[in-house]
Amino acid sequence: MADHPTSPAEIAAAWQRERPGTPTDSIEIVTPIWRLAKMFADDRVRVLRAAGIDAATLDLLSVIRRSGPPYRLSTRELAHRTLVTAGAISQRVARAERAGLIRRSPGETGRKSVAVSLTDEGHALVERSVDSVLGREASLVAGLTAVERATLGKLLEKLTIDVQHRIATAEPSRTSGS
């Protein structure tokens, strides 16, 4: 492969040659995941730029759009669903509101509660953007059969859950500094 002349197997073999006993079992899994993540991220940035939206705004609009009619969520729910801080949601909402993509209104759960809903312009932008992003990503994984995609999806989900558990239960001394 011209872009990556050193395969994960070659990397693992080199470490075994140079440092026998070095734990290299993860290299042939983690290295391709890192490489794919970089390729997918770079491609997504290009697609989003062409669609006229950034990743943070698409994330915000998509969460509201996926919530179903009336496409309205509280800022607290947005923070929970996007896995970002309340401060980050506040910034995203303010930016999207200035762009005319969402509108804020008083929430239903109390004085400080704020509800965020899509404007017609925001709804149209998320529709176009999601089609562009997901269509492009579907074309990028089209080299796998439906069965291979399903199998890979299940394996990645299993690995994600296991890694989350291992990180959450790791001893602090084993996760800090190297």
C-alpha cells in the first residue's frame, strides 16, 4: 500500500525483532483502526465543507432532527445526547441561532430551562448534510458485503464496550504516564 508502506504485521514483527517479548497483539487491530479513523475524519471534513456545515453544527442539528417532531430538545438533553459539556452546547446553540438554523424558547421544566428547535433553514441544511455525509460514508464501506459490514459492526461494538469497561475499571497507576 503506497500510503502506508509499513503494514501493521510488519510493525509488530519489527518490535518483536527489536524487543522480543514486547506485547504486540494489539498492533494489527489498533493501527488499522487509527488509520481508518483518520481517513474517515479527513473525508468527512471535506464532505461537510462542501455541504457548508461544520461537524459540531451537524452534530447539534442531527440530534434535534433525530428526536422526531416537533424537533425540539432542551439544552440539557442536547448536552446528554451529544456527549459534550453544557458550555459547549451553549456555544453551539448560540452559533447555530446566529446562523438562523435553530431557535431558542423557554423550556417546559423550569425557569432556567431552554428548548432548542430547528428552523426551516436548519431542517433543510441537516437533511442535505446528512444525505451527503451518510451517502459518502456508505460508498466508502461499499467494498464490504452486507454480511461483512454486519459482522464488522458487531465486532466493533463488542470491542468498544469491552474497551470502555477496561478503561473505566483500570487502576489509576496503570493509566497515568508512561
